[in-house]
Amino acid sequence: FTITVHHRSGYLLVRASGAALLADLYGFIDLVATIATNLGERCAVMDLTDVEIVLGFTQHLQLGVYAADRLTYLKRVASIVSEKKRTGTSEKAAQQMGLQLKTFTALQEGLKWIAE
């Protein structure tokens, strides 16, 4: 599991690739939260397009709740996933907990939403 961080004007872009367990994704979210907090960023883009995720329904719910807990202070969070991995479960769980998170299947769509 590999993570790269890109500092952009107005948002933090964090990309991941490789096989990921739930614990890896928690660590990914923690990294996004730590860097965004320290830099004073209000928006983040999490590009998970190249991540191999195999999570069950309950784990997707747990991931959404965890993201909401750790990233709630952000104005907007865009999550980018491959079309075949998009379930919407984590997104809905995070939104119900108050996080302004939207999931996209194309990076440009997420960037456009972040810029609004």
C-alpha cells in the first residue's frame, strides 16, 4: 500500500495504490487529517482509484464513520474510486455523520466539486 501527498492551491491531494485492508484505510485517513490540520487546509481529495479494496458492508460503514470522525472539520472531502469499486456505503455513512464528502469515479469531477 503506497501513499503519495501532493500540495495544491486550495486543497490537499492524497493518492494511494495497492492492496489495502481496513486498517490501511484508517491510516490513510489519519494521514490526510494530520497533514490537512497542520497545513490549515479546508478541502481534501483522496484518490483511491488504484487501490485494491475488498471490504464487506460492515467494514464500509465503519470506514465512513471513521472518516467523518477524523475529517469532520474539513469543508469538503472528495473521494475518487474506480467505477467497479464504488458502493456508496462509506459515503452515505460519512454524510450521515455530518462530513461533506462526495465520491466520484473521475478525478476531474472531484476537483471540480472541490473548487465550487
